[in-house]
Amino acid sequence: MTSSTTVHSPLRLYGRSGELAILDGLLARLWQGDGGALVLTAPPGLGRSALLREAATTHRPRGPVLYATAAPDERGPHALLGPAPGPGTPEALLARLRERGAARPLLVCADDAHAWDPASRTALALAARRLGPGSRVALLIAADDDPAFAGLPALRLGPLDEDAAAALLDRLAGGGEGVPGGADGSGRRPPRLPGVTGGLDPVVRAELLREAAGNPRLLTGLTRRLTPDQLAGRTPLPCPLPGAEGVLAAHADRLDGLPAHTRALLLLAAAAQEHEPAGAGADALLLLRAGTRTGLPRDFLDGVLFGSAATEGFLQRAGSRVHFSHPLFARAVLHHAPPARRRATHELLAALLAETGDRAAASAPTGGHPASPGAPVRSGEGPARPAHPDARAASSASPAHSGDRPALPGTPAEPSGDRDALPLAALVQLSCAAPGPDAVLAARLEAAATAPYPHGERSSALCRAAALTTDPPLRSARFAAAAEQAALAGDPDRARALLARTGAAGEQSASPGLAPYVHGLLALRTGPAADAHAALIAAAALLGRYDLRRALDALLGAAEAAWVAGDTRGYLEAMGRVDLTPYDRAFASYRAGMCAVLAGRTAEGHELLRRCLEPMSRAAPTTETAPAALLRAGVAALVLGEVAAACRTGARALAAVRTRGPDALLPQALEHLAYAELRAGLHAGARAHALEGLHAARRTGQPNSSVHLHAVLALAASVEGPAEACAAHCDAALAGAGPHGLAQPATLATWARARADLAAGRSDEAAARLGPLVRPGPRQGHFAARMLAVPCYVEAAVLAGRGAEEAGELHAAVAEFAGWTARTADPQAPAQLARCHALLAPAEEADARYAEALAHHDRAGGDFERARTQLLYGQWLRRRRRTREARTPLRDALVAFQRCSARAWAERAAGELRAAGEQGPSVRPATDGTLSALTPQQQRIARCVAEGATNREVALRLSLSPRTVDHHLRNVFAALGIRSRTELARLLGPEGP
């Protein structure tokens, strides 16, 4: 028996607030005289013992605690009650417990009760079932899944979530001094590691969290086995990471009592997962063949793999796949098996896979080496961002490139013979069976890790090849190549961990420049744009001597980094270094056209970009064209203003990425399409694609892509609303754009917020936001987005009454916009230019200018922009007391805004229509009888004042004079029987009408 005085838990547990609340509820009922039972189930290391200790500590001031620890000599009722006659029977055990709890509430904790002998488990379970109201005894049982405790109230523990695991890791490394609550799986306060005084290296942190998978005991073991230099990232992490032995041994303890057939099948299932993607499980048909080959009974295999036979809770079936109930069980099975038997199992699976070929490869997408994150796809005058083609774009630009990853310098010549034809899965199984380094097998793995296998599988194979390699430069190069494939698979944390293993040998790598190249690709998606540009330029210089494909990829990535930063010179520098000799005419035209546009030779650049579009327009709409080539064509279309063509090629690019990959390119493909749809006025489609892209960017660890997609969503919300969504997306875009120097999404987000201000009638705020973006100066917006914001700036400045004050700036902005309109094929630009001229024109010319703008809209189509022109025209007519004429354009504007779901804009149009004397449909909730007694104009003024606007601000918002506002406001006060603006705000607030 363990006294409660020896149970210590000085800090609360990490990430277990929900579980602790359940335990607190059980104890609260116990203290009120109502006992009960609860079984805590979880795989080893997740904190069952810690929760029992926490409950014991909490209860100790209120009553006695009987505690049986997990030690072998404390397994059974005798550990709780001491030696006594007959305590092993349920009746005797229950009687003794009730006797102990007669005076004060009793808490009984039985740790690892699944390890008790069968009779003791049965007695404990029966006693627990008979506890209840009035028993004054609560029984907490920590156990694996055990049939003896079936039917009892149970709480199953899951892994720690990411935040809780990170907090525990900070405490282990000495960085979590102030983090409330913390214990590892043992329930004890985790000690700080000696020699670690600062924070963990981010790459090491991510790798430890990934490896531990939310298991606190495993995380503690892994961290304690690393040196301070390894934790700080100064020396590479060992491969594999040490420290998991204790948790794996605890899992393996359950294996010894299993039947031999079950143990054999578990070993086959664990080994068969080694060549599969993470979380994919094992192929049931492969296990059937392997089990038959090893002599396992067919009825046993059929029952487990295809029937309902149990395997002690280890295996679960999902269709034709077999999964372990917890990933650590599979690792424990392999760790527990004798080495010779484990190697024989892997060799058997390799032979079976070689006999049947690799079904995964046969069904994988085909077609070269897919594009990686980005393609220098967006250069010129449209705000589309160039997504760099990862050199796989280069393979799409040049017939000379097959798309396969080039062999690393220093790789041994591949052996010949029948074994060369082994599929990748069989080679992976052979690598698992290898007793030590094997240069031939490593070379074979590297040679096989190409298309059409998925990037994640290629990364895993290259990592295994590196582990089999003894030559430090070649080992480093293979780890770097594995990191590249992990990045393409959308797993940047894994890529960084693999790069960390290149270590100092990376400087003398067999593939110099490969590690800096991957670092640059990761920085392009996750870090400052300037850092990515510098890293990729340097990598290109190193790669150019032996790997032209990756060198091109690095230069295109550097160009993209310069583009998003608004660095014209950096873009031209990167693109100017591209050697066009090996590449096709379409790619050469794209590069030359983009450079010409950014160098100011617009006509020449547009002619070249049209050549880039021609092959795409002639090609059949299939997914065979490389995604990067399609993305480049879409960007060329946007630069030219061919928004319909941009939507078509964007949809084809998205289909190609979905079909062929890589996963890392999906956020960019969705962003490209969403932006093209915005330009085409298809706001609902743009919002849907941008939301999907945002989820993909988060899943693949690309925060910079998230920033761009937030900016696109902000632009969509500035049309559709609500205003709160627009503001939230703007804030998210600006928060990420600032630290990473992403000028393009920052400009787009600012424009979106200003457009939302215009929709709400806050023209003064909109003009203040847009002025610095479109005017020359240090705060000027991104070169590709400035012109698109000019019409909004002119509208905002004129409506805010700044027409005379900023006449010079306005006319200069319109003149620049006119030049852009003459060069672009954007169908909305001529109408927007005519609208700007109408806003600035004297009264005698404005009518004709508005008519000209509407005529352009009739040719271009697009509800939203036409409705904006009609709204401004109707507002202008009403201000000149041409009220009857104003109703027609205002009515048309309202209907068009409603048709394209532009709610805030529809509300503004409805207000103008009511002010013109027509009771159009209101988008606001109906008011009560008091406010409905006001005229439409008085209602609009009352609502603006209730929102806190001054008379001058109301006048600007509603296109009235301040004297008119003052006159109407006095009448509002008189009609409502109030005397102050405060009373009006209270009347129209949340509790008012």
C-alpha cells in the first residue's frame, strides 16, 4: 500500500484541463457523499499515472487515499488493503473499501490495473460496479483496454495537442518558466536540461514535436537524450532520435502474452507500413500473402484481415487497409522483435512486392517532374504574383529535361541485373533489412526515387538512402535532396529537419548549392522575401555548374521573391541571369516579355507575352501540360488584361496540380485562379477558391501564401461583405506582410479596406488609405497593384470633397491610369477611366462622361463595376436636384448590386434611392413606427449620426451640404422628442429600433 503522503504532483498537467475537470467532478460528488468509479485508458506515456497522482493530491486534504502504483510488487488488492483474509473476492474487497470510507470520503487509485492477475482484475471491476450514491468511495482505475473493465465509465486519453506539447517542451528545455501547469507522463515536474539556457532551435523543436506525436513521456525521453548543442541546433540531430526506448518497451510489454500467430501478424503489419506514406497503414492483401507464405493459418488471417476477429486492440481495419490503433504500437512491435526475425520479415515483404510490382506507382500521377512551389508566373502590370516553377517549370519549358531528378555527383554507378527493376516499395523494405551501410542499395534507392512516385515517398526513400551512406558529402547531398522532396510534398517542417542533418558536410556536399537552394525555397513560402531572394541567387550560382534545372528554379524563385517585395531591380536581376539556350520559345517569350514590361518597354513586352499565350490557346484542355507552364500563361494573360483567358488557364492549372501535384503548389494554383476571378468580377468563385487555398496553405505550412490569400479574400469581402470579414482578412494579410516584406498583398489588403470604406460611405477614410498608394513617394503601393486602385482613389477623393484640394494629384493619377488603360486589354479599364473623368469633369461635361462610361460597360459586361458607375451617376444627378432622372440609374445599381451579392453596396444604393424619393427595398431590418415616421433622408442622417459621424462627415457621406444635414437633424430631434446625439445613438443602438 502506498500512502497518500508519498504522492507528489507539484504542478498541474499540460494540456489536460478537460480531463482534470472530469476528475474534479468525480471528487466533488465524492465529497458530497456519492462515490463512483472511472477508468482512465490510454496507451503508455500519455499520462494515466499523472492524472491519478493529481487526483490523489487534490483529495488528500479531504480524506484518505489508497494508492497502488504500477510497480510489479504493488499489483493486486493487497497493495491497497494490505494482507488480510479474503480480500481478493469482490464482496470482501467492497466491504473493506466501504469500511475505510465510513468516516471520511475515500479515494482509491489503481495504476496499471490491466497488469493485475485475472482474479484480482475481476474483483476490482465488480467492486467498482457496485459503488454509487452513498458509498463514500471513489475508485480511479488506470489501465489499457481490458475486457474486465468493460461497461464501467471510462475516459480515454488522447495525445497532447500542439500547444500543450510545445509548452511541455519549453519547460523541459528551460524556456517555460512561467508556463502554468506542467508534468511529463510520469506526473512529476519535468527537470530542466543541464546546459540549455536559451530557447530551442525552431527546427529541432519541430522535429521533437513531430517525433513525440503528443506523447509527453516520449517527448521527455527524446529531449533528455539530446545534448545542449543539438537542442540549440549547433550540431545535427542523430538519426534516428534516441530516447524512445522506455515508451516502446512499455508498449511491447503487452506483446509477450499474445498468441504466437497474433505476434507474427503484428510484426508483418508493422513491417508492411514502412514503405507506405505516414498514416496509410498496411495493405491487407499483402499481409494475406505474407502471412500465408510464413505458414499462418488461412482462417486466422481471414478472420483478422477481413472478418471480425480481434487482435487485442492492436489492429483496426479500414476497407482494404490495416492500421495500428496507435502509431507507437507499430514502432514497439518492430523494436521488440529479434533483429534476425525483423530482417527476415522485411526481406519477405520485399520479395512479395518485387513479384507483383508497385501498385502505388502504377496508380500514381504521371508526367514528368511536377512543378514545385511557384512559377515565375506573374510579372507585368497585373497584381498577380509570379509563382516560381521550381525548375520543374524548366522541365516543362525544355524538351531536354525529362522531369526526373538528376543524379547527385559522386553517386556510385547503378548496378545492372534483375534487381535493378525492383519497385521503390521493395527497395525500402530491403533498406529496412540492411544490417548497416550499403552503398549499392543506397544508390538503387536514390535512382528509384523519381516520378511517378509521390514527393513524400521520394523524400522517405532518399532519407533512407542517406542513412545507408557513409561518405559524408554524398550523405549530405541525399539528405538535402530528401528535404527538397519533403518541401514539394507540403511538409516544410520535415524539410527543415532533413536540412539540419546535412550538418557541416553540407559545405563539402557532393551537390553544392542544393541545401542553400532548399533553404531558399522554404524561405520563399515561410520567411522574408529579401532573405529568399538572396538565398536563391546564391544557390543558383552554385548550382549552375552542374544542375541547370535547379539553377533555373532558383533564379525563378528569386524573381518571385523580388516581385512580391516590389523590387523591380531584383526581379530583372534574377530573370536576366536565366540562360535561355536549352528552353522552348514559349518560356523564352515569357521571360523576355516580363522583363520588358518591368523595364518600361510595355508594347514590346505585351507582344512577347502574347506569344507565350498562343501555345496554351492551341493546346487541348487536358492536364498533360505542366502546371507551371499553365500558371505562367495565366500570369501573362493577367498582365495583358485578358482576364477571361486568365480564368481559363487558371482553371486548367488547378486541374493539373490536383492531378499531378505537387501538394506544395496547390495554394498558389488556387490563388492564381481566385485572383483572375476577382479581376473578371466573379467574386463568389474567387472567395470559394481563396478559402480552399487558405486551408491548403495552412496544411502545407506556407504562411506567405496564406498572406496572399487573405488579401484576395479581403478584396472579395469588400464587394460581398460583411465588413467584419473584410477587416479580419485585411488585418491578417497586413500582419504577415509587414515582417516578411510582402509589398503586394499589403497593397491589395489596403485597397480592399478602402473599398469597404467606400461601400459604407466613409469616403474620407478611403481617400486617406488610397492616396499614399497611388501617388509617388516612399509609401507608394506595389507597382503591379497601384493602377487597379486608382478608380477607387478618385471616387473617394471626390466624394470626400478633396477634388479642389488634391486636384493636381487626382489629375496626375488619372493621366497615369489613362496610359495604363491604353496598354491593357482589361475590359473594365476604359469604363473606369471614363468614370474617373466624369467625377473630375465640370457639371456641363459630366453627363456625357457618365454616358460614355456606361457605354463602355455595355461592351465589357460585369455587374459590379457597371453598378458602381450607375450609383455615382445617380448620386450626381440627385445632388443637382434632377431627382426623377436619378432614380433610374440608382434603381439599376441597386438591382445589380443585389444580383452580385454586394450587400453593403446595395445598402448604399438603396439609401440613395430613398433619398431620391423612391421607397426601394431596404437591406436593413425594418424600423419601428417611430423611425418610420421620418423621411428617407432623415433616416439616413439619423443612422449616420448614431454611428458617431459629425455633421461634416455625414454631409460627405450622403453628398449633402453641412447646412442641409444640420437642418434635417433638427427635424429628426423634434420628430423623435429627443435633445442630443447621445439619445439618438441610444435609440438606434443594439437595444433600439
